[in-house]
Amino acid sequence: MKPPLQTTRRDDFEIWLSDMDAPIQTLRADHPDLSGDPKSLPALEFIILSEFETVDAALAPANARRIDRLARYLGEVFRTTLGGKWDIELTDEKDAFFGLPVIKTPVGTYCPLTLVTATVDRRRGDYLEVTHRNALARRGSAQAIGKPNKSEA
């Protein structure tokens, strides 16, 4: 089954990217507890798990708009808190995220769509929160590597 956000054209991605705010605002209008910060990740995961029993159901064409909104919201939480930017891989067809919007951060690349479907598959309740917390820890470790300790300063 083809993921709902997948494209092979940069223009399609740029159009998708330019329309970021409206889908997120639509999602937030339905779920005011989605504050846009990492504290909202448990609520987002609850919404995802409540709406989708299986990955196939999440990726069904009838749910494409809903999954898109969830992935956009999640991506923006990761982008704003980890630092990074939206991008898309369109040259390497063997790339795991080929044709899917991703967030490229200093500590790794995150594909919000696959994080949403992994949430459905794992059904843990804390998957998104733990993934984000681990990314923050990697960012902290990466920043610490570049800093001299007090005895060297």
C-alpha cells in the first residue's frame, strides 16, 4: 500500500510544505489539548491509537487526510524542539524514507509518517514521547561533545 504522503516530485513536496498551517490548525481545533510542544505527545499518541487499530487501516486511502494532519503535527513538534528542517529524499530510491517528508535534525532524520504508523503498530502508549526524549538526549550529548569541560577552559 502506498503511503498517503509519498511523492516523487519536489514541486509536490514544496506545495505540501507551503500548506503546513491549515491542516495542523484543523487537527488542533478537533483536539485543543495538542499544544504544539512535546508535552502533547502522549495526547497525540492516544488520538492515534484511538483512531487506528492497524497500520493498514491508518494507511487506507480514506484516512490519508487524517494521517497527513497527524504526521504534520508530529513533524512540527520534532522540528521546533530538536532544530531542523523539513526535507524529502527524491534521488535514492533505496532510502527508507524515499518520497516521504522527513525532519532532518542535527541528531538524525525523522519521518513523521513512519513514526505515526510505528505508533499504531507498537501500541505502547509512550512510543512518541520516548522517541522524542531519546532524540533530545542525543542532541544534548552532541552539544556536550563540542564543549570543553571546566578544567580545560
